[in-house]
Amino acid sequence: MKKTERDFSTHLKKRHFAGRIFKSICCASTWTGIVVLVVLLVAVLWKAWGWLDWDYLSHYDSRHPENAGILAGFWGSFWLAILTTLFTVPIGVGAAVYLEEFAPNSRLTRFIQVNIANLAGVPSIVYGILGLTFFVRMFDLFQGDQDKEIEIFLILTSVKIPLPLGRTLVAGALTLSLLILPVVIVAAQEALKAVPSSLQNASLALGATRWQTVKHHIIPSAAPGILTGIILSISRAIGETAPLVMIGALTYVAFSPGDIESPVQLVTNPQGIAKAPFDTFTAMPLQIYNWVSRPKEEYRHVAAAGIVLMLVFLLAMNATAIFLRHHFKKKLQL
Amino acid sequence: MMTLKSFDNFVESDKTSTSEVSQTDVGTRTKFETRNLCFYYSSTKALHDVSIQIPKKKVTALIGPSGCGKSTFLRTLNRMNELIEGTRQTGEVLLDGVDVYQSRIDVVLLRKRIGMVFQKSTPFPKSVFDNVAYGPRVAGERSKSHLKEIVEESLKKAALWEEVKDRLKDSAMALSGGQQQRLCIARAIANSPDVLLMDEPASALDPASTARIEDLIFQLKKNYTIVIVTHNMQQAARVSNLTAFFFEGELIEFGKTKEIFTNPDKKQTEDYITGRFG
């Protein structure tokens, strides 16, 4: 009797000890991540101190670091964000709804599902090459001296679409859309799957068609999850540099797309809005990368200021995602 | 176990019904008829050759132990089983003499004619008004005044109008459990169905709410054919005109409630009713 008691108590000590070791390892991993992040943030803030001011936000790039600003990059990223959202949301949500609610459970559907998940893991530069061939050069179908274009007439202005698209914002946005589409589709599908089947059954039992059920109940119920997925994907897309390098976004740019330089002009200049998507551009990550590669030491500070700005943006987008999610969850639960 | 005396009291009031309903009654008094209905979940056979005739404007109760197939049977009546993967059925299900599984039948219209109330109340996360108006709206009703009429009428029929008439725009999720279930009944009624299928509608409710639902069923049977699945034999005895006893996917016995509960033909029925199993 005594022997088993003693054995049992030593095992207990060992088990507790193993538990404590494991807990310490996990704790150390967490803190390592946090510490590294904090160190990086502090280093960046230190470098950017004094360099991030209103002048920085309202000036273009310059050969003199003191005068260099991020205006071109800011507007480029802005238009990219809007256009990418415009392309991704209908296609991504539509595909997710179809795959989840309407597609028959066949081999073809399963094949498509597996491949979408795989596409999420493709390196972004591959999408850059794809975008270059397909969107920028359009397989070199439109050759010749004269650039053709399609003109669409709207109320206040007309939209001129160049063919091939060339190194425009539209081409960049399309490429980025391809990049984040798999992630959006998977996230949206997960949100749709989470809608309780009792809701669907109740709606169908009342004589609603499948589409009516999806439109009135399933999509609204899945909206918070879908929205979160979209916002997080867009914030990832804004940080991507490799695909934009591939499609040839410019690096020394002293103009804003469509010549829209301030938020006021968004309202006062409809021609600019029509022109902007088809303008050449640069983006914030590209501009930062370019500054870092320049020999002058001062450009490191300029780059750091850009990094801080980008971080602020990403934080704001993630905060919006969390807020919207919380807001919709409350709305649906009561 | 209920006493025979209390049972008789309840059934006496039903003597005003004029038609004698028997197993072989066919034609105009039958709402639903199934012939040799077999149902399969993938490879498992859940219903074996069920043939039954459910009469119009009466309450038919389906009783039996857990897993005996009564909910499955209920769902075959409005083709809700089709929503589950890998199910199939053989045999016929006739509504007013027409096979509902024919390909030319529009299942959406079928489900409008047949209202269903589930065990757990599932109000939509919308206002009370929008919940009740949902059925008519998806069917194409646009007139606001007409919808208001329909909503008021359905809520009155479901004995909920007095409690919610000032709160029509409030969220349905704020109602109590019993109110939510009555809302689901109002929702089903708003479609003006011929039939109401109820899958254990009161099993998640307290005795007071249960009593109200039972009163409601009693009122509703004047205008609707009602088929109710219940675990609670006292409830079956209280509200139904006819009772069908299911066991392991087979219909063991079907007849007038009074006879089933006082003088069942089959021993299995008697064993279940007296509580020897299930």
C-alpha cells in the first residue's frame, strides 16, 4: 500500500512539473513575438520621429529627402483599395454563395473547392506575372502604333478605357483581386456554413425559394463574418509589393492618379475620378521600398515615416473590421 | 399515467364531431394518404411500408418512442426531408389525392399549402411584423394594407395579438419562449395553409405555455388539418381525434384516440401507452 502511494505522489510531481515547463514555453513564445514586434515598432517610430508631418502627407517624392512626401503613394493605395474591393466583393461573395448553397455535391464541385483552397497559398509574385500577361499586356493582342480605347459616356464625364490596359490602377487592382479572392471565398464560405440550419428550414417550410432564403436570411446572418474576411483581405492586399512590381507600377512618381490631390477634389472633379483608374500609379509599399534602396541616409527616415503611415492605416482597417463585426453581432442577437 | 376518468372528460367534448373516421374511410374526408411509404437515410431504412389515411380538419397525433420515425414521417408530408443529403423514398404520398412527389409538383407551392412548426421555435431576427408577413411576402404579396390585415388575423388566430399588438416593430427575439412558439404558429398560419404539421411544438415549453398551445390547437382544428408529433402521451390524449402509434419505423396501430388509449388492439401499443417501455 505504502509503495503505491509513494509512486503515485512522485508521478504527480512530475506531471505538475511537465505542465509548468510547457506553460513557460508557451509564455516565452508569446512574449518573444510581442517583444520583437514592440522593438520593431519602436525602431520605426524612432526613425520616423519628426519626419511624419503634414508636409510629408501633401508632397510628392523629390530628389531632396527633406521635401519628399508620400502623396502619390497614398492616392495610389487609396484607389487600389477601392478598386480591389469593387472587384473582389461581388465575385468572392457570389462564388462563396454559389459553392455553399447552390452547387450540387458533385466531384466537380469538390475539385473546385480543393483548388480554391490551394490557390490561397500561391506566392504573390506569381499573381504578379499572371497580371502582367493577362491584364497589362492582354496577351499582346492589341499591337500596333495606335493605342485603341473604349469610350463609355456617363452623365458628367466619359470613361476612356485603354486597350491593352497597360500599367494602370485597374490592372493592378485586378491582379490584387486575384490574389485575395481565394481567401475571401474561403472566409465567406465559413461564415455561410455557420448559419444555423434551423433558420433555413424555417424559411423553406414557409414556402420561400432557395434564393429567397439565401437573400433574406443566410447572407444577412453571415454578413459579419463575410465583412471581416473582406476587410482583412483588403488590408493584406494594400501591403503587397511584389505583384505591383511585376506589373510595372512606377517608382518615381510626381503626380496623383486622375490629378486628384485632395479629398475635396473627389467631389469637385468628376473627370479626374473617371481618369484615375486608368492612370499609371505607385503605391505606398512600393514608394517605401524605393526610398530604402536609395543611397542617401535621410531617405531611411522618409521610408520610416511611410511605414508608420501604413501601420496606422492597417490598424484603422482592422479596428473597423472588429467594430463592424461587433455591431452586426449585436444586431442579430436581439 | 392518466386516469381513464380524466381522459373521458376531455374526449366527451369531442363527441360533437359528426363523421365517423375509420381506417378504411376514403375520398372526400381524407387529406393525406400514404401508400407503402418507405424512407431511407442513405442506406438506413427509417420507414417501412407506412400506409395511413389522415382525415381533414381533425387532429392526428403521432406517438411512439424516440427514433421510431414519427418526425421523419412528418417531414415526408411536406418534402422537407429532401433538404437532407442522401435521402430517398418509395411509395406514394397523396395530398387531396395528388402524389406530392411527382416531378411536376412545385415544392415551393406545396410548402406554402402545408405549414410547419418545429420543436425549437425559430423566429427570424427581424420584427414581429416581418416574421409573420414573411410567408405572404415571399409568395408575392406587395400591398401593405393587405399584409397588415394578414398579420393581424394570423396573430389573433394564434392567440398572440393582444400581447404584441403594440410591439409589432420590436424584434421577435425579445419575446418569451411560449410567445415565440405562438409566433411561429402565426407565421405558418399567415400563408393560409390547409394543413399544419407540428413537430413536438410544446416540448420545449413550461406547462402554462404548453396548455395555451394545446388550447390553440383545439381552436385551430376547426379550420385546419393538424398532424402533431408528440412524446407526451397525455398531450396526445388531450388534443387529438386520432392517434397513430409508430415503432421502429412501422405503423403499428392507427385509430380513434379514445380507442387507442383505452382499448388498443396490439400488445405493443398497450405496452407503450402504459409505460412499460419508451
